[in-house]
Amino acid sequence: MTIAGEIIIAAGVIFILFGVAGLVRFKNFYARILVTAKIDTVGMMTIIIGMAVKHGLSFFSLKVLLLMAALLIVNPLASHMIARAAWSSGYKTDAQTGKVKDENKDYL
């Protein structure tokens, strides 16, 4: 079980590395927050599942799986709230250049 758990954990780390590469590639704020949400949710879920498999059926595995359930609910909600707050405050980007249009520059 420990080898299978370590393989699953390694897969989670690879998911996170691919997500970081996507985070560097995208220039738009909203595309970056989408990638960040995927890194958090998929990468951490895979690592947590690997930890549960590695330790077998135990009280630790139950706690880790409950933590995964909480992360599965909280991470997408937090990412959505951050993106919605940015949109509501007027943080818009230009689709062609990826540069920020600062509509509130008079207030700064």
C-alpha cells in the first residue's frame, strides 16, 4: 500500500507542477484564477487520497478524507468569491493584450 500511495502522491505533485506552468503561461487574471482553483482542488485531492492509501484504514485516513471533503467544498467557493469580487470592483482585462484596464485610476 505504501508504494501505491507514494505513486498517487507523486501524481498529485505532477498535477500541481503542470498547474504552475499554466499559471505562468496565462497573463489574464481570470484565466490565472481558474488555473489556481484547479491546482488547489485536483492537486491537493490527489495528494490527500495518496496519503489515505499510504496509511491504510485508520483514524488518520478518516481525518484526512474529511479534510479532503472540506477542501472540495471550500476551494471552488473561495476561488469564485475572489473572481466575483474582482469583477464587481471593476477589475476587467483586455482580451487581446491581457493588459489591465484600470477604470478606477481616478480614485488612486
